[in-house]
Amino acid sequence: MVPNWDQPILEQIAQRPHAEMVMDLELDRLKVSDLLRELRQDPRTREMAILGYCSHNLTQLITQAQGLGVQVVARSTFAANLVRLMQELFRPASGAGEEPEE
């Protein structure tokens, strides 16, 4: 989903509570830390899987996002490993759709 920046972002995201999110943590359009906090406080989006990426030297931002349950990777890692990261983040719940082990 690409949000309509002229509308409340949280409400747009909350309309898709079972979706996963990939977020550039360095967005200029909004205060990302506030949005992440709101997502975790809202019962509709509290459990949403979020993958965030940013410059590796933004340690305060990384720590803050991780404290809110966001999986954070460096921008370069994100670009180089996009498919693998998406598979790890959006893996089905334990046992769902997997073959049983022998």
C-alpha cells in the first residue's frame, strides 16, 4: 500500500490489520517514531509485522524502532537481501501451511 499522504496514515494502515509493512524509517513526510508507537498502541495493528530499513549509522532510530518490535536492517542489507528478508518476516505462523517433519 502506498498511503495517501493527505489523509491520516494510521487509519489507512488500520484498514489492513492483517497486512505486513515495509517502512523506510527515514521518511521525511512524517515522524516515523510517532507512527510506529501509534501502530503498537492501536489494537488493530499491534501485532502487525513491520520491517524497517535505514542508514546503519542511525543507532538511536534503530534502537527506538527495535524497542517497538520492528525488525530493522541497514538500507544496503535491505536492498541486497530483499527476497530473503521478506520471506523471514512474513513466514506463516508455526505449522501453518508447512509440511510435517519426518
